[in-house]
Amino acid sequence: MGRHALPAAADDRQPSRATPRTAVGPASPSPEPQQLRPRGRRSALGPAAARATFVEHPKPTRTVRMQSRPVASVAGAAVLSRTAVLRAERAVDPRHIRRAANAKRAAILLAPAIAVTSSLTLAVPANAATPAETQQGTTTAQAAQTFTVAHDVKVPVVTTDGMTTTTTVVSYPTLDLRFGVTTAQAQSALSAALSAGGDRATIVETALQYMGDPYVEGGASHEGIDCSGLTMVAYAAVGIPLVHYVPTQDAAATTIPESEALPGDLVVYDDEDHVGLYLGQGLVLQAPHPGEVVDIVPMYSAAHHFARLLPAGS
């Protein structure tokens, strides 16, 4: 018995029915050992036989089914592809489907605004064509072309007052011609334009005063002039003020077919990047681009249209 152990309590269990307990007095001899049950803790739940009884759980067993995942074969061996797994999981995820649908709707709504925004550029006013655009708009062999300078050109101008016809010879010190325009062609077109008289003759005559002047972006004088500056000063001579900007000049005019075009009408690139004055007979008076001077060229091969600023019948 250990030092701190307490003596066992008296056994109060009932003796076995097969061997009844006999009274034993203090002086009687020791009886035979009684047939007692083994000592142990009594269970509050019942005898040992009851505790050993198996009781089946009424709830059915839960079945766990594993979801198969896509695999990728690498060198003959099947391995799990993380990218394929994520893609498959997202494909059935309601949240992912909802986010994808919202993104698609947003893209459809924003596409027009993005298209308009992407078409806007910050640039200087479109007063004249750039060298590359001018080359594209006139002829494919411009690199081999040079100016033809016609000296002391005499242009006959015929005027009439209904009764008397007068022919006046106007002499121009130089005419800057380019891209195959001959002196005879220029003389013929100028003679017809100036002989028409009125505002159209004034517009052409004013523009001819800038022949040979250098091109300067934003210029409108003999020190330098650009394409919209040339048309602006030409129309100012007949009392028609124009803004020094090609799109604004084009917007102020009325588009007309080529068959109705007359000397003094505008010839405008369809992209509104360049403008010139129509001389008639397929020729244009223009201020081309930096490095060049005001000259006479054939009709533009680039997409263009004719625009009229003068009143009908002028």
C-alpha cells in the first residue's frame, strides 16, 4: 500500500446465491472464502454486458464524391494542369460568369467613346499639307520633279462692257509651275480667269501677287504664307473674311460638283488638311508646304472636293 493510499472501503455487494453468507462471530473460526465478484468501479450506465452492446447509428453514412479535374499529358505521363483547373473552376463559378458578363457590357458601352477619343489628336491647325501628304496628293513621281519658272509671262486679259471689247496684256515677272504644267497652259488658264472679271478675277489676281513667296506655317504675308493664309487674303480682297484654318473655311463654303467649279472656288482635300484656289482648266494655285513657294500645279490626285464661298451667279 502506498504512503498516501487509503484503505479499501468495505465491500457492500451481495454474496453469490450459490453460496449463502454465514454469520461469523468474533470467536468462531474463519469460514471458507466467499465467492465474490471481482472488485472494480461500478458503472452508472449499467452492468458490463450492457456497456458492451453495439448500437448502430441511425444517421446514414455521408458519401464524399471527388470531382475530377482536367489533366494534361506531358511526355506520356498525366499531370495536373493548374491553369486548366483554374479555367474549369471559373467556367462554372457564378461570380466569374457574372463578372465576365458585366465586363462585356461595359466594353460595348465604352467602345464608341474610346473610338472617338482615339481619333482626337493634338496638332497645329491644318493650314497646309505636310511634305509627305503633298507628294501623295499630287503625283507619284514628285521626287523627280522640279520647278519650271516662267519669266516675263504676258497674259492677255479681255474685257467688255457690252459694247466695246478691250484686250489688255498683263505681264508677270515669274510664274512658278510644277509637275508638268507648261507656260502655255498657265497663260491660257490665267487669261480665262482674269478675263471673266468680277470678284472671281479679283480673287485670282490677288493670289497671284504671292506667286513665288515662301511657305510659312501660319503666315499670311509676303514674308511667308500658308495654304489657308493664301485663300484668306484672296477672299479678303472681295470683302469675305475667312478664318485662318482649313476646316473652318470648308465649313463656311458650299460643296459643289467638279463640273460646276469656276476660277476662284476652293479645292479642299477631303481630310481638310490642305486647300488651294481653282484656276480653271485643271490647274490649282496653292501654297504647298515648308521649303516650297506659292506655285501652280495640276489638279490634286488625292481625294478632294470643290467648295464655293461666292454667292450664286458670281
